[in-house]
Amino acid sequence: MSDSHIGFDKAANPDALGTLREAVAKVKAMAVKPAFIIHTGDITHLSKPAEFDNADKVFGETGVQIHYVPGEHDIISANASDAAVGHLSCALARSAAEVLTV
């Protein structure tokens, strides 16, 4: 998966969270589940804590282990990433922080 952009709400995708739910529903409906999912960036649109929380809740519905590679929208600035990590205990924000410290 890639470019969920949770928080985006313009004409190109007025319901990014709904679009992610559709993708997750397809994973859940698979007869043979993947061993894991890699999300390759831009989980959120503006790296807001609520966006990470919403994404984490929907991704958790897959029942599949997920690995995250944050995109530029997930770490808009060091301050945004710090705020997200401070607010969240979810794997999404931790992944963003780990990439910044590597």
C-alpha cells in the first residue's frame, strides 16, 4: 500500500479514510492473506496526530502485520514528527521517528 494521505479531502480524493477502508476491506476479503503489508509512504497528509490515529485504527483491521516507510507528508518537519511521536504510541509515529534517527 502507499499514499493513503489520511486527512486529505480535495476533489482528487474527498474521503481518503474511506478509500483506505476500501483497500483494507479488499485485504480482509482475500482467501489467502499476505504474510505482511508494506506501506511505502504518505500515511498521513499533514502528519497530524489524529491522522496517524485514524490510519492506525483502520490498518489494525487488516489482521496482517504492517511495516511502514514514512513519506514526506508523514514527517513534514522535525517538529511535526516530534509532536506526532509525543501524542501517539502507535507504530506509525514510531516508524517516522526511527527513520529520522537512522
